[in-house]
Amino acid sequence: MARDKSKDDKYFNCNQEYELNYVAGLYVNRDIVKNFLKESCANNTIYHSTHAQVYKLIRDKLGYPIPD
């Protein structure tokens, strides 16, 4: 699945399961990314973060490249 770049400046919503599934679905290791997102939501790491910031955090913490 290709990334919807129009969402890059929109805030990631931790309360929406479809947001977690959308971002996790952009990566090969979906389960690892989804668990990371859930943990990051729980500890407020990605509170008030845009989608672009979430992709950068995944890159920095998990080492996965930002999807195209």
C-alpha cells in the first residue's frame, strides 16, 4: 500500500483503530509497527504528532524506512 502524503500534516489519532492499521499496513512488519504505535500512544510519545512525525519516529526507533 502506498502512503497518502496528503495525511502527512494531519495529526495521528491514537483513538482510531483504522489509523493504527493504516500506518502499520505501510510496513512489512505490520505487527511490530502496530505494537510500537500502541505503546507510543499509551505513553504519549506520539501525542499531538503528525503522520510525518510518526513515520520519522518509526524510522528512528525501529529502523524502518519512511514509506513512499
